[in-house]
Amino acid sequence: MYQLKDFGSYMAGGRVHMVSGRPIETIQFTPTTPYQHDPNGHHLVEHAYVQYFVPQERNSEPPVVLVHGGGMTGSMWETTPDGRPGWLHLLLKQGFEVHVVDNVERGRAGWHPGIWAGEPVVRTMEEAWSLFRIGPKVGFASRTPFPGQRFPLSHLEGLCRLFVPRWTSTLDCQAAALAQVLSDLGGAHVICHSQGAQVVFSAAEHCRGSIRQITALEPSGLPEDDASAMEVPIKMVFGDFTNTTPVWRALIDRCESFAHKSGSDVSWLDLAEAGLPGHSHMMMMDEGNEHVLSQVSKFDDCVPG
């Protein structure tokens, strides 16, 4: 158990967007309340929503910032699909101050129609099953997972209820909002997942000195240039079954190449090799997630490997 000294939320980043030339429409606020709605004017857009938690018995480490992956929100860190404590609660129990991000166009950050290129992408259960390496594609209908898989299989729908539409064209504004979060904190450990790692790497270029370490859980994006310019230690963490699809084999190859050529301190944690086999792409939700976190939250253990 733990007690909170403080918790709350704030917005970070964003800009004012001007809309003009749109028709005024009569809308129904409720079935009995019509209203003349004028969409023209100034709108606040492209900000992140951040919820923060400070435990009563806070440790001496910098805050931890949790950054979600693609098609997800900060809710992915709160509670596992089968109701166990998520990494947010486990980190608070360890005494860390934690800031949980809902980035631009996700969750409570909200979104504005028509300002980003392309259509939003929505993930299916079938895609989650195979892309998150819960089981082989042919095993979805029968719910037959990979042998030894640690994802709480009977709660697959609980995971999929966390999915939200996401755009693939919002990297720059997501990075700008996250850079504002990190700059305001003035020094933080960052744990990011999947597409969220690309956002963190991009944000790091704009807030040098504000990140103590980046822990990238199976990053799907990498820094464009040699990470030495970032001067931030990076720990890459990978689960099991990564040799099951061409997508994951190619991603591992890219990450290994980056780690070998990078001038920064890049360490590599393979959970299966570390004695924690069976973990999916959603390692923070798998059974035994507390053991994974015990490895991930060793923030002073980022030695080139």
C-alpha cells in the first residue's frame, strides 16, 4: 500500500488554431435544447494531458514519465486487463513521483477534426493478437496463444477496450507537447512503449538536459541520427516471441543496428534471456508484470551492452 501526498493534472504544449469560413449550424445540445453553433474562432489544439501522482513517502529519484504507445492512452499503465496493479501503482509503491501522459489526439488530450493529414487508424482485436505477439495469427479464433505466453488471455477484450483512434501524422506535435512536459519537470526518467519511443526520441532533441534516462519498451521508432547528440542513456527492453513474424524480426534488426552504431550509452534487456520468458508486447500487463518492472526501473543500470 501507499498514500498520496498530492495528485492532479495539467495540460502541456499546444497552439491556437483559427477556424474561419465555416457555416453556422443549428444543433441539438439535448433532444429539447436547440442551439446555433458557430465553429468559427480560436480553438486550443495539440496539447497533451498529463496526470501526476506524488506518494507520501517519495524517494530521491527524479520523476518517472510514462508515455503510451500507438492507439493507446495513459490508461495502459494504470491497471492490467485482469485487474492487477499496473506500473503506475507499482512505481508509486516504490516511492516514485509519476506523470502519466495522454499525448496529442489521445484520451483526455482530445482532438480537433480536420487539422491532421490522413484518416485515424483503429486497431482490431485480430491485429492486436498477432502484432502484440499474444499468439500466432491462425490462433486468434480459437484463442490459442504461444506456448508459455504470460498475457492474461481471458481478458483480451479488456485490453482492446483501451484502444482509441490514432493518426500517423502527428509525430511533430506529439513530440513538441512531450518536450514541454519534460522541460517543465527539469529532469525525469522516461519509460515509453512502442510508437511512444519515437515521440520520446524526437522530443529529446528539443529538451536536452531534461531526461535522465530513456527506457524504451520494444520501440517501433528510433532516433533519425546517431543518438550521441542526445547525450541520454537508453535502455531497450524486449519481450519474448520476437522471431515469430517478419515485422518483429525486422524491428529487432533495426534496433540492434542502432545500438551497435550509436555513440550513446545503449543497453539491451532481453527479458527471456534475463530469466523472464513468455512476455508479450504488452509486458506491463502480462502476468508477472511486477518482475518486469523490477528490471526496467533500475534506472542506474544503463551500461552499453
